Amino acid sequence: MDKIVNLAKRRGFIFPGSEIYGGLANSWDYGPLGAELKRAVKEAWWQRFVQARMDVVGIDAAILMNPKVWEASGHVETFADPLVEDKVTHERWRADHLLDKEGVDPTGMSMDEMAKAISDKNILSPAGNELTAPRSFNLMFKTQQGVTEESSSSVYLRPETAQAMFVDFQTVQQTSRKRIPFGVAQIGKAFRNEITPGNFTFRTREFEQMEIEYFVPEAQWEKHFEDWLAAMREWLEFCGVDMKKVHDLEVPEADRAHYSSRTVDIEFDFPFGRSELYGLAYRGDYDLKQHEKHSGQSMEYTDPISGDKYIPHVVEPTFGVDRTILAMLVSAYQEEKVGDDMRVVMAFAPKLAPYQVAVLPLQKKPELVEVARKLAGELAADFRCDFDETQSIGKRYRRQDEIGTPFCITVDFESLEDGAVTIRERDSMKQERVSMGEVADYLKKAI
């Protein structure tokens, strides 16, 4: 994991936010390569699950919502973790995590029961100090909206993207004229004031979700659940995630949300252990019924053929953007011996690589640089393209391997005579001579 974190910073994938001011705990910025990778993932997800499907439409909802939304959804009252504090260092920890490490199952425990278990087991903080009694800690970020403090009202940064899709259900259905079953998709930021974030970008207070609420008749939920489970696994394969490290966990009833009759966590073997990558939940009609009850607005759907009126049930596939990127980084990282050297390769799927092609003049000669720049400019219209003229060609190849560029194109002195270039493939390192006029078609077929 340390190698991946170091490479991510050194090459401009991901690095600490606000670093010149000492940073902000667990705040990460995506640099030039990370931004390209993240954008490619989101665009590919949108194309696959929204544009290519006739049964899914997208929205882009506001982060700030009427606080009544979060009252109706139960977040104001129940979206909390059990917090304990080190009495000496004042560091905060999740009580359930500390109990679990000591072999105590915290599932279903009240705060008093957790306090007793901590006392009986003499559980101390990781620093070895006494802990405070557990107390409930709401994970939502709360802020004020208004011109002056006196006239302002409390609002929350959304802790999930799902609720907007429920609140907007009627408007989206009527304007899109979609018939059930159909889905509403969204990509957006969410915020949770986690007690103990960590493991690089795995658990952060600010994160991004790619999520779908798929509305179905109750009788059909099991079929659509299985369909979405298969679709999520196919997406992971498309992303180049190591499928040997992917596992499905049927979440037991005691650990599921109260509204869920079935939840599957798609887990991944990260270097720090097996943890949740994605989630698929059957949410029933809980959310729409809650919003109908609290808003007074009907959430019923009328079948245009049968005339039946009912509140749809929901299957919810959730894809974390940041965890997708992290799983891709872990899966792509490779070290291999080439002669006397160690070659580091980020073996990204070509469709998603930050740069899909790099154009390299063999030497920093004006005549070579001019031709190479012109070719790079032409390719940049269709591909994510890099141009590099510094250091030896061998070192530039290694640099492109390390950032995951699938193809390098070298413009040499022969190119000035025959109009051809050398294309080097990242994984095999094989080289092929191709006419400059045919390079774009070559790459389209290869990528």
C-alpha cells in the first residue's frame, strides 16, 4: 500500500490536500493524472449505465436539500456511530470497531451495553489510555443557510446521493415518461463526518458516489436484484479490477438496514484487508413511503396499461468513485524484472488509462519536436494524449509505463523520410512501425 500511495503522490494521481498548510486530516486532492482517471471512470459509467440503457435516466441534484428530507429519511435521528474518546489524547474512535477487534460482536448493542462490554474487557484506546463512555455521534455535516446568523436556518451536507432520486421520483417519471421498471442515476459528492477515516482514499469525509435507484414492481425485485449484481461485476471487469480479489458478501439480517430485505456487499481484497467496494440493496418501498408521509405528496405510480396504482419498490446499486479508483490502482500496480532493471507498470485498461497514448520525439531536435507536436495535437482530439521530450527515450518509456500509458509513439529521424512512427505497446513492450496517417485508426482498434 505504501508503494501505491507514494507512486500516487510522486506521479500526480492523488496527494494530500492543503499540504503547504500542513494538510487537513484525510483530505486528498486528485492531481493531473488522477483527475483524468477519475473523469474517465465517471464518463464510462455514465455511458454504460445511463446513455446505453433505455430504462435509466440521469439527474444532477443539489447538495443542499430541505432539512425535512433528512428527517423523513431517518438520518437526523438515526444516522450515527458510537463514539468513545481517549481521556488523555482526546482522539476519537468508534466503540464498535474497538469491541470487534477484541472479539466482541457489537451488533445490536445499546450504548449502555457497549459501555459495559468495554469495562468488562478493560478495553483501552490504541494509545493505551482509558476511554470515555460511548455516545451517539451523528455523521452529518451541519451548516447554516441565510444572510445573517439570526435569520439563518440549519441545513446539512448530504450524506448520500440517494434521497434526491426519491424526492424527485414523480417529477423525473412524468417528464421522462419512463414506465416501470426504470432507474434514476446520479454521480455526485456526499459528506460524512467519519469518526475514524483512513486507509488512504478508502474512507474519507468527502467522497463521490455513482448510484442508481431502480424502481420496480414488488413482485419483480428478485430478478432485477440478480441482474444488477451481474452488471456490477461486469463493470468491475471492464475497469480492469482484479476479479480474484472480488467477493460477494450476503449481509446478515442483523447487519442490514431495517428497510432492507437483502443486501450484498461486493468486497475487495485491499492491501489493508478485505473491505466493502460496492453495495447492492433491496430497499423495498420504504423511502418513497417515508417521503409521501412527511411531504403529503403522492408517490404512487399509475401503470398506463392496467391502471394499477402502487408505490414502486427499489433496487439500489451503489458504486463508490474513490473506492473504484483505489481498487484500480491496487489491481494495476505491477513490478517486473527487465534485464537488470525493475520495471513498475500501472496496467490500466486502455479505455480508462489517464493517458491513452504518449507522443515522444526520439531526441529534442527541432525537426523531430515539430512533427511530434503536430501528431500529438491531432491525436488529442480523440484520445487522452501526452507529449514528452525530456530525458532519454528509455527513461520516458519507463515513466509512461509507471503512469499506465498503454501506447507510446516515437517520432525518429526515419519518420522525416518515410512518414512512419514506432508504436510501443506497454504490457508486451513490442514495437510496430505504422504510417502516421494510420496511427489514429490503429489506436481506435487497440483501445
